[in-house]
Amino acid sequence: MLTDRGLISQRPNDIGGVQRLYDLGNGYSLSLINAPMVHSYPFAWEAAVIGPDDGLAYSTPLTHDVEVFLTDDETNAFIEKAFQWAQENPHA
């Protein structure tokens, strides 16, 4: 089960799965999806960093693309890493 820390919303996505949005508290957020059209389905999650402009952010140390996780534990570890980065970079 994924953490609810910073969870903004959870909703069905347009590709037959679910999307979870997390607010990192520094203007950035995470989008996690699971659906038949993503790399990891049905195992776990695909994560993307969303920048302050609401677009995909590829220039953070968190990721330069999307990240794929095969377990909820791996996904939760990435979410915690993202919160740690956000705390260390409050004005990223």
C-alpha cells in the first residue's frame, strides 16, 4: 500500500488505471500512475516529477525521465526520497 503522506488526490486516469498526486511542499509534486499502458502494470507504479509550471520536470536530481517501480515498497522509498529532496530544496 502506498503512503498517503502529501497525497493531494487519487482518481481514475484516462488509460484504465489510477493516478495519485503528491504535493512535495516546495512547488513540485509527484504524479504516480498505474494502468495497463504503463511500463510496470500490473505490479506497481510509474512516477513523474511535476514542476511549479505543472509540466513534467526532468531537471531535478530525482529523475531525468519517469521512474518505474515494481513494488509498493520501492515506490514508497522514492516518495520519501522526493520529500527529503523537497525539504533540502525549499525554493527549488
